[in-house]
Amino acid sequence: MLPWKRLLRPLAALLLTATVAVVPAATVAHASDAPSRGWNDWSCKPSAAHPRPVVLVHGTFANSVDNWLALAPYLENRDYCVFSFDYGQLPGVPLVYGLGPIDKSAEQLRTFVDKVLAATGAPETDLVGHSQGGLMPRYYLRFLGGAAKVNALVGIAPDNHGTTLSGLTNLLPYFPGVQDLLTTNTPALADQVVGSPFLAKLNEGGDTVPGVKYTVLATRYDEVVTPYRSQFLSGSGVHNVLLQDLCPLDLSEHVAIGLFDRIAFHEVANALDPAHATATTCASALS
């Protein structure tokens, strides 16, 4: 075996491990397993105070339950109709999702949003996504008609301009075949590498589309979406937030910011209901 071929497998494994290592181990969970009232309660009708249902979009190597065990109840307890779904399934890969081509996952989001709007009777929804879940909806908004059905997109540590995985992806050109391996076996990972054709198409002509409000929540300690400032969007209707500007004591990294950081959750609530937003501080962790 040629020397570069010996290195190909370890590098590919390292790329996968770097991503897997920062997401929680999946339990045997599916969207249908979510609580039957409030979270994925298809009889839920939005209140006058919160007239839009919230759709939660999980990240890579995650699923619709594990990713939202804290945020979904947080929002449900604040009188939101909350829904989540699984997307990006690969054949023969159970429990973890967000692995398929991102443009195809965006089509799944379109179908799910239509289902939520039909069930709730609402004309629009709000989207909250973690990691890839903050990136993928932007394709839906730009190319699949989502802008007419979405009021706001809140991205928690989204890889809006791709990631270098702390510089690891910069090694790909030195190992022929690794990019093809990623594209074939885990298309979503290839789509999220800085400079990918998917990202070039998505970001050509600007980061945003008219009529949608965008919020990006980032942490300086993100070790997956790097550099962390690449998460921020530019354009009209954008609110970029670095958690450490709100609370210097917040040490959350890529996983924690989406799974249980209540400072981030408070900012999510502010983005969903800006008319009643309150200041986010370190004390918000106790709210």
C-alpha cells in the first residue's frame, strides 16, 4: 500500500471523530418519542402572545430528541408550540442524523414546516437550529421558498461559512481521496468544509434573504466551527451575538451552547419575542 493511502484512513477517521466527539451519545430516540404535549404536540395552537410555532433543527451526528432535551421544554414552558424532526438520514445508520446532502435535508425541512403550519394554522414559523441546523435552513430560505413561511432563523453555533475544524480541513489537499471519501460516505461533512461547492452556492450573492430576521449565537470557545467569527452573518436583519460579550464567565463550547447553556437559551427567547426581550447577563443562567 502506498504511504499516502496508509494515511488516508486515519485522517478520514480523525475528521469524523472530531465531529462525533463533540456531540452527545445518541439514545434510542426519534421525533415521535418527544413528549406528547407542548413538544411535538400536533394539537398545539399558538397563543396570541407567541403566534408562531417554533421548529427546532438538530445538528450533525445528532437527532431531534437528544439535541433538544433542554431547549424544547424551556420554550414549551414559555408557552410556545415546539416541534422537532429528524433529517439527513443515511441508509444503515441509526440514531444519528444530519449526515446526508444538505440540500436534500433542506427539502425535508420544507416538508416538515408545511406540516407544522398546516397543523397549527399559523402563516409563519420560527426556526432554531444548532450547528448544521443553523446552516441548513438558510438553503431552504434561499432556494426552496422558505422565506415566505419563516419569520426568524436563530442559529446556535452555525457553520454559516463552513469550518476548518481547527485547521484540520486544511490538510485535505495533501491527502488525495479523503475529500471524495467524505463526499461519498458523509455528504453533509463535505458540504460543511470551508470552500465546498455547497457553501459557494449558498453564500453567493449575500448571506441573507429579505423578510427574514437572523440571529447568530456564537461562543469564542467553539472548537468545531472554526474560526468562530465565521459563524456570523452580514446583511440586513442580522443580529450577531458572542456569548462572552454578555457573560464573560460563560465557558460553553460547541456542544454546550446548544444543549444546556441557559444564557444562549435566554437569547433564543429574546430573538423569538424581541418586543419583550430582556437583558441577557450571567444571571440569565439561573432563569
